[in-house]
Amino acid sequence: MSALSKSAVAKRLETITAKTGAKDIEIAELLGTTPQTVNRWRNAQVEPKSEHLRRILDLEYVAEELAEFYEPEEVRLWLLQRHRLLKGRRPVDVIASGDIDGVLALIAQLRDGAYI
């Protein structure tokens, strides 16, 4: 990856932080890594592996979608709380497992007004 790409990853992490109000430890949990690794990505010291890059992009997408409904602190709580439509799982756990489709379906229901 070039320096520009690394900068792009850092920008995406900034977007996630701004839209979710999540702390690095929570972002690390969402991405299935450590807070130290998230910090290294922010500072372009290391590049995320493809699996982590995919999760970063997925999380950014989820954060932007949720920002249409909630303030950052509410997005953070939404991600950390259990949801009936995720069979009692927390979105943070579903995203960390790499299975984002259930979370996106739940957000689509929010958009349709079917579930809050």
C-alpha cells in the first residue's frame, strides 16, 4: 500500500470514531484486533491485512448508515447492545465475526421504520 492508501485507512478510522463515538478499545473489538494495532493503523505505521481492511470498510459503512438515525453516543450504544433480531447478539460481535449482513438487515429495518 502506498502512503496515500495508508492515509485513506486513517481517514476511515477517523470517520468511524466521529460517527460512533467509539473508543479505540471498542473499535479494536469491532475489528477483531487490539487497540495498539488500531493506533498503528491510524499513524500509518503498519497496513491492515485484507481481512481487517474489509472490516474497517464495513464498519465505516455501518457507522455512516447509523449516523442517519442517531447521534454518535447513541450509535455506540446501539452497536454494543443486544438485539432481538440478531438472536440476542450484539452488533459489535456480529461485525467482529465478519458476518455483517445481519447488521445491515437490522439497519434496513430501521430505515423502513419496522424496528427501533
